[in-house]
Amino acid sequence: MDIEELIDNFSFFESWEEKYQYVIDLGRQLEPMPDAFKTDEWKVKGCQSQVWLTPSFHNGVIHFVGDSDAILVKGIIAIVLMIYNDKSAEEIKTIDVAKIFAKLGLEENLTPSRRNGMMSMVCKIREYADAA
């Protein structure tokens, strides 16, 4: 699913409860992360829940796998990965994620700690892109 399709899907829901359930459903579809990567080395700092994020580099693009111990956060990870997965480092650096989050309605509907965690994931992805 691409970003525009994700935004369209969110527009069908009238209430935050419906969007919330959709976010949880997206989290259930995350690519599985091997337990071997659920270590401090791959942990994203600044998240209230435990979040792990690993990059792999193939043919000029970066692919990410993420996981969390919290069901809603898994959905947030799924959204973040839909935005950034399988893009070049240069593409990652140019994405206006705040604009996308605003279109999805995430900014006003997530608690401050969840928003901070979401932005911590984005910062970690950008760090990986800078290092690529």
C-alpha cells in the first residue's frame, strides 16, 4: 500500500475509534521481526513502549523491519514503515512526514507520548538514511 492509498483509507473512517482500530489492524500485518533483533542495539530511544527498528540496504534502497510490545504502537510502526520503506536515503530525507501525519489525523488524535515516540522512529530512520 502506498501513502496516497493509506490517506484515502483513513478518510473513510468518521471517528477516531474507527481509525484507532484500523491502526491496530495495520500493526497485525507488520513483517515479523526475528527475536534476535529485539535488543538494546536496535531499540528506538524516546518511545514509551519498547520499539525496535532495523534497516537493511539493497540496491540503493533501505528496507526497515520494526516491532513493539504494544499493539497500537505496532500500528504506528506500520504507518511509519509505509512512508519510508524501500526508498533511497535521498528520498527519505525529503519526505515531509508532518504533512502526511496531518492528512492521516494522527497529530491531533495521539497522546503526546505516542506522538513523541512516532517522531523518535522518524528520527531513527533519518539517522539510518544519513549513515547510508
